[in-house]
Amino acid sequence: MKKILLIISLFPIAILVIFFAWSLLTRTQSAAGMVNGQLTPCPDKPNCVCSEYPDDSAHAIGPIPLPEGGGAESLVVMKTVIESLGGEIQSTDENYLAATFTSKFFRFTDDVEVRLDTEASLIHVRSASRAGYGDMGANLARVDEIRALFEEKVQNK
């Protein structure tokens, strides 16, 4: 009976240790990046959303309209928005931005990537979890929040 109680009491601790170890692994990875000038497609898991591939109904979200005369200035605004939400910018260039968000408790890392498509006057966004299968809608909610704050900042300029 004591062995069973010991096992039952140690099980939650073992689960916590596994989750914290898993979160350490996510911190050593990097963003998916771009493929052929576009954001990387989402994997076959429901923990990713991307505006680059509208035919991928499981992961598709709408792109953000690029304000008139946007370009590089829009990327600066996007950087400010992402940082204001707790994101940490990992890399940028003239039309691409990669950032990470870290969950509070287990410290899991999620990637947010943004690509300016000046020809189509769009900002494409990809948000994906590095670990796990599902995300309980966290990536979609994050992109919705980024979109709302970006549009608010652009309108108030």
C-alpha cells in the first residue's frame, strides 16, 4: 500500500520534470524561416497558423493589409507591437521578422514570423508552437492580438 501511495505521489512530480525538460529543448530550436521567399508551411499539427497558404484550411488565417506607403516602416511598427506583447525579436531583415514568445509556467517557446509582401500589399504572419501537438488556440489568439494592435498603431499615426 505504501508503494502505491509513493508512486501516486511521485507521478505528478515526474510529469512536471518531463514538461520542464521538454521546454528546455524548445529553447534550443529556431524559427522555421522562409522557403522560396515565403513563410514555411505549417506542419500537420493544430498548433500553427499561417496566412501564406490560404488553401490550407486547417491552418489558414488572413494576412494583415499593408498600409499605404508601409514597407519598412510597417516592419518597425510590427516589431514594436510584438515586443509590447512580450515577444523577443530574434532576427530581422528588410522584409522578414522572427520573434519568440515564451509561456509563463513551463517556459515553452513559440515562434512568430512576419513577411512583408509589398507586391500584394500584405503582411503575412506565421505563429507556431515548437513543442507539442495542440495549442488550445494560443497561436490564433496571438495573431489576432498582433493584428488588432498593429492596425490600431497604424491608424493612430
